[in-house]
Amino acid sequence: MREVEATVLKGDPSKPGLYTILLRIAPNTRIQPHCHDDDRIATVVSGTWYFGYGDTFDDSDLKALPPGSFYTEPPGVNHFGLTREEVLIQMTGTGPSSTRYVDPKHDPGRTTET
């Protein structure tokens, strides 16, 4: 399993309009600070998601979000997360969506020059 797997449940995050995705995040995954252009709302479906807002990853800023927790990812606001077990999150936003990491070297989708 990849660290983060996204399944589109409705719409298309890359196109204008409402979308909903289900994120499956592997155990012991650290997601570095990043932001999105769109406004997102999310519910933790299973597992405990450790989530914080800020420009640098700081364990002391993490809040434990157990199943049923609801949180937001406002546009342009940097945030980060951590798992200790597999976590499922259902997230809804309005596309087109994008992701920008505070430090581009943390972007798992980046390409490297050879």
C-alpha cells in the first residue's frame, strides 16, 4: 500500500465542481505541511488521525481526531498530519483542487531531475 491512497467517490478534484474523496492513509505516515487552493471539510471514518495547522511539522501541535471527528482545511492554510494506525478520511471540496508543500522536497508527487 502507498502511504496515501485516494478513491474518488463523487466528482473530479481536478475539475470545477463539488467532489468527495476517501483517503486511506497507511500506519506510521507523516504528512508534511502543505495547503490546498480549495476549501475542504473532512470526517475521520476510522482510526485516529493526528492533525495540526502550521508551516512546520510540530508534534506538540497535533490534535488526536478519533473516528467521527470533523475538521476543515481552509484554502491556503498550511496543515500536517500523522498516523499510528491505518486511517480513513472522507473529504469534500470544490475543485479544481491543488496541493502545495511548504518545502517542495516533501511533495510525494514531485519529479526529480537526473
